[in-house]
Amino acid sequence: MPPAMDNSIRALKGVGDRRAALFEKWGISTVGDLLRLYPRDYEDWSHPLTVGEAPFGEPCCIRATALRAPAERRIRRGLILYKFEAGDAGARMTVTLFNSKYAADRVKAGETYLFYGVVGGGFTHREMSSPKIEPEEGEARIHPLYRSTEGLTSRVIENCVARGLEGMEREGLPDPLPEPLRRQEGLCSLTEALRSIHFPADQPALERARYRLIFEELLVLQLGLLRLKSRSRAASGVRILQDYTPDFTARLPFILTGAQARAMADCLRDMRAGPPMSRLIQGDVGSGKTAVAAGVAYSVIQNGWQAAMMAPTEILAEQHYKSLSALLEGNPLLGEEGIRVGLLTGSLPAARRRETLAALAAGEIQLLVGTHALLSEGVDFARLGLVITDEQHRFGVEQRALLAAKGDNPHLMVMSATPIPRTLALILYGDLDVSVLDELPPGRTPVATFAVDGRKRERAYGYVRKHLDQGRQGYIVCPLVEEQENGEETLTAASLASAVEVERKLAEGPFRGYRVGLLHGRMKPVEKERVMNAFSAGEIDLLVATTVIEVGVDVPNAVIMVIENAERFGLAQLHQLRGRVGRGRYASTCILISDAQNEEAVRRLKVMCETNDGFRIADEDLKLRGPGDFFGRRQHGLPSLRLADLSGGGDMRVFQRTQQLARSLLEEDPALERTEHAALAQEVRRLFAQVGEQGLN
């Protein structure tokens, strides 16, 4: 980038240390970063209406003259109204400002202003409350609206952007898209696009700018993902000569679904082809991904290699350890010893950790299951041949690469129980091949789901007691925590006290006489294990829990779940939580309690009640929240898309076109080394540096 774009935002007039620090919290440190902070919306002031033309109940811009200065009126302590009349030759309206002395003092009788707001009142008397007011001169245009915070209002950001654009236009800006390509695709220049996305002359100019920037964004993304895939395909992978999955499936106490068998076959075909496998196993809750992972690991181990499985939380790692040990240890096909499975987590006692690491380095542990602890220094494999990451949306490209670096081009399998729309999977896992487990094992019963408000809470608790009286178990989920980036939970002292208080009130109130337990992310691992073992053994009737149970908890006797404040969860997370019931032969129920009235929350809960299909739920979640928020703060593997929206049809068409174009460009210039591609290659490196892919050179 030229100096103007590389300059610190502190070089802009009006940006001192305090404002710079606020910008930097958003990841904006240079002028270039600032110019890529696109408006979240716009207000069209470009065609001001007369008072009589203004529609009722819709935002609009009115040109009118202040007929008198605002009059101050104190209503009560803390509330001051400023009222005045404004009008034109045809009609008048009353303007009311609340606690806004600064705005009121700027209004002078006899001066003409632009008023932006919503008109109320009736045809004989119109009024506008708390409008934005600007002098007529120079303000009749489309105004950008930016996300704001205290100290960084939308208008402050607008002024900073305007100064940044002046410097950019003065010094010039290399365009990542070569001129022949822009001409071929009908795209405007980057300079024009940045000017018009912030300060469009009209609606067509805004659409041209948006299309150009989305095209560039998706092309850069496609180029990076294709280069990641080609780089992995160029390497020589671990040699897997023989397929042992038939031996594995022959000893299973159940029959694999067709989807599971196909996924195993996909993996073995990849691993025997030469380059390292990079495959996503994507399946809904309960679709049997662990059995697929066990079968593939079995085959790799039988070929003389080791395997590693990384999970985001200790509870899930321990669940996998138990499941895989049951499937693989003591295998009669391998003699008495079977396959040795090890466990490595951050809470493992020092002596046991040393013993585990020594056995791993000696090749005595053939499958190691663990958390982020697997990435630690000193975790050395003798012959690592397969890396498996579970709940992949909680890990980034960089983390799975760190684990893979502990071997010599090992094969990679990533698994996700969070259903991902195909469109988003193309982006999130563009460097992977995909196998979808779209069949559920026989015997799984759909979970009946109901949404109720808080007035029916006692009735819901009575329904829970009915199931507990029949010898079944249940959950009550409370959204009292936030998640850290490593997938673990963090509780403030207040929310921890609240979690304990909820459990106490339930145990002493509606569930007096029942065995009530508590599980949350701040408990010590030994405490979590004690509670989960007690729940699994039927020694706890009702488990009050946070989202720590979202994955990895499998208790077939648990048939009833109540989720409090359900509106605070995304659809994907609600679906994950609901997947903790319905895991046995008993009919199961999930009750969502929420008093939220906003349209989006109501729609989310309605979708949950209508379907158990995780892929439909994922599609709805994507439509509601967009790809940028689909995984919330936990998602580290997705490069940030600033403008493109793949939840609808329009940008997906651009996605498909840029995918074709990226393939053509890389066929002609695989490393993007040509002079005309230098700026494009730099944008690819910049985007993928966000997710740790520094090696895209």
C-alpha cells in the first residue's frame, strides 16, 4: 500500500491518542484500516421533501425554515424539552428536542435546515421528535452511518474517513484488481469504490462501489483458500497402504449408517492417494462422527502410525477418551493389549503427564486425546500420521496447523457437530474436502420442543418433575456465562454466585426432595468429573448447568431439558444444547423459556420448535445473523468478510463467479508473481494473516 494508506490514523487531523486508542480496539491502526471500515447503513438526505410531502411513520428528510427559536420547558428533574415550529409555504410541523441544549442553541429563527427523522401527528398537525438537524448548505446528500462507541460517534468517524480519503486521492492508490480484469467484469476502480462506499453521490454509485468491493473481497478469499488447498496437495503425505476399516466395523456392536461408511471410505481413499488428507466430517448432533474418527484412526494405527484428537474442552476430551478407549482398547483383533489410548489435558497431574509424554514419544501410546494441551512444547510423537480436531469451529487454521507440525505432513480430519450451511462451509473450510453425515443412527427419537414465557415456568417445572418421578433425568440450562476464546467459560464473581443461587433455589423450592447438581466452567476438573460421573450413574436427578454441557455430554437417561432465557443463545447453540437429550430410547422434550418480544428472538424460537434438522436450523441462523456472526467470538478460522453476505442469493452469485476467476488466475500465475498481480497477492496475504496463515507467499 502507498504511504497514505500505511500511515497511522494518528496522522489524521482530529485523531489524538484517545481516539486512536478507541479505533485500535476495533483493530484499526492505519488509514487503510479506517477506509475499510465500511458504513453499517445510510440515511438518504439527498432529496429533501416539503412538510406536506413527508410520509407518516417512515424516516425521511424535510427541508423547512425555523419559524421561531426553540423554547425551553422543564418537565421534571432530568428532562428538558425544547420546542419550536418549522415550516414552508405549504405546511408546518412542531419539532421537539429532548435534553439537547446544544442542538437547540444551533437553531436560529428564520434559518432553513434539513430535518431527518420520523413524522408523526395527523394531517392537520404534524410533528417530529428528536430529529437530526443540519444546515441546508452541503448536507443534502446520502449520509453514512458507522457503528459507534462512546468517544467515537458516527459523525466523528465520518469526518476522519473524509480526511483519510483526501490523503488517498492526493497520493494515489494501486488497485489490487488489474485494469483488464476490471474492464472485463465491469468494475469501478478501488479509489472510486472507496469514495462512493463512504460518500455516494447517489444510489447507483453506492451499488457500483459495493459490488466492486464485494467482488474484490470474495476473489481475494477464493485465491487464498485455493492456494491453501494446492499447497497441502503439493506435499507428500504419510503413506497408508492398507485399509483396515473392515476389521474395525466387524467388531462394532452396531451397524454403521451409509453416511458413516461413505465418510470412512472418503478418508481412506484420500490417505492412500499420496498428498496429506484434509477432510471435514460434518454431521448433525448424534450422527456418529466419533465412530468415523475411531475407524479412520484404527486404520492409520494399524499401518504403523500414531493419531491425535484435539477437543475444545476437558469435558469433551474426556468423553472422547472414554468412547475411543471402549472402541479400541482390548480389541481381540490386536491381541490382549489392543490399541493404547492416552489423555492429555491442562489439569493432568504432573507425574501422569510425564508418564504420558514419555509413552507418546516412545510410540507406546498410539492415539492421544486432549485439549489445547496437545499444542504444548514437549508433546512429541514418535510417528504422527493423523490429526483429528473436533468441534472445528472452535479452532482456527493456525491451531490445527500447530498440531499437524508435530508430524511430517500428517493427514488431517476436522469434525463439526455444528451444522454449517453449504455456502458457509465453502468459505470456512475452503481448504478442505467435505463429507456430510446426513443420516442419524437407528433409534434416535426427535426431541419435541416448546417455547413458553416466564408465566409458564412453574408448569414447565412440573413437567420436569413428572419425568424425574418416572426415573428419568433432566437439565436446566442457565445463560450466566461468557466464553473465552479457547472455548472454556469465564464467570464473574456475580454470575458465579448467581449460578450457585439458581441451583440452591431450585433444590430448596420446586425440586425439593430431588437430587440436584450444578455444573459450570469455573469448577475444577476433578469437580466437573465428579458431577458428570454422578449424573451419568443416575446419582443426580436434575443437573443445573451452563453451556459447558453444549458438547461432549452423553447421558441416554436424560430426557427433559429446560433452557432459561433462550433468546440469549444463537440457533446453532440452542440446537447443540438440545442434542444433550434424546440420546436414548425414551421420548425427549426441550422447553425454551423466554419473555423476549422482539421479532428476531421470536422467529429463532419458532424455528427451534418446528424442526430438529440441524442443517435447516443452520440456514435460518445464517439468514438471521449473517456469516460474520454465525459462530460468534468462538470462530477463529474464518477470515473477516466486511461486506459480502452469503446468507442471500445475490452475493452467492458473486462468490461463484470469483471462484471461477480465482481458478483461472492461479492456472496462469500459481504464485501470483506477475507484476500486475502484486497488489492482489498482498491483499491475499493481508486477509489470511488474520487467521494465522502467514505462509501465503
